[in-house]
Amino acid sequence: MANQEELKKIAVKSIEDDEFRSLLETDPAAAAASLDITLTDEQVESIKAGASKAAEAGSRESKGIVGSVVTHF
């Protein structure tokens, strides 16, 4: 289970790195693993839900996915 500091690390990386953010949106577990962080199934699903909501908004909503990473845990 990723702790709050690890989730912040994922959020910051997703803001700074477009390629990482794309991976986070499609495969959160793999994106986290690239930072040596393990997510629970619940964390993965929450991140996917945040990515889906950002996509539905029709814009490049990095804040949408970042919010799903940080606020739900």
C-alpha cells in the first residue's frame, strides 16, 4: 500500500512528466512500480476513476488525476 508521501511522489511526477502521466492513466500499477511504489487495488481503481473523469471533461486535466492520487488516501 502506498503511503501519503509515495502518493505525493506519484502526483508530482504526473505533473512534471507527460509520458508518466499517460502511463498512470492507463496502467497506474505499472506507473507506480516505475517509482518502486506498490499500489493497492483500491488505489489503482481510484486513480483510474480520476483519469476517466478527467478524460470526460474533454481537456488535459492533469489536476484531475493528481487529485485522485492524493485526496482519496
